[in-house]
Amino acid sequence: MNSSLHNFLSTDSSAWQDSPVLLSLWYDGHGDWKSAHDQVDQLVGKSAARIHAYLHRKEGDQWNSDYWYSKAGERRPSVSLEEEWEELVLRFLT
């Protein structure tokens, strides 16, 4: 794990209160899928849809995840869940 990802997880959740997308990834990185999902479940927009897709892929609900990947304008990646999470964190941190 690179230092940006380590720093992201080491930061208190309050640092991400203004970014539901990053807060969702923070919760997921701490093993709290439900809280992660709650952050993006009612949001609109491609960023929230992209995180929603990842979370349903992680849950094992491929049909639902593909629906959300489509809403995000993307396709399900062929990388591991860990790699996908890392890519998403780095994407939304920058």
C-alpha cells in the first residue's frame, strides 16, 4: 500500500465529512461496508454511482454492480477488489 493510501486510512473519518465519496471509501477501507454503502446509496452523479458499483461488486451482487458501473459510464474492471479500491481512493483524492 502506498503512502497516500496509508495516510488516507490513518486519517480520522471527520476529515472526509465534506466528501461522501471519500467517506464511503474510508468506511470500506475500515471494513464497514454498510456505512460505506449508506454514504452513496441516495446520491446521484457518476462519482457516487462508481463507488456504489464497487461496493455491490464487493458484496457479490454482480447484476447490481454492473447496473451502477453503467450509471457511472464505466465497465466492471478486471482487477482485484483491493486494486479497485486503491484506484478509486487515488482517483478521488486528486
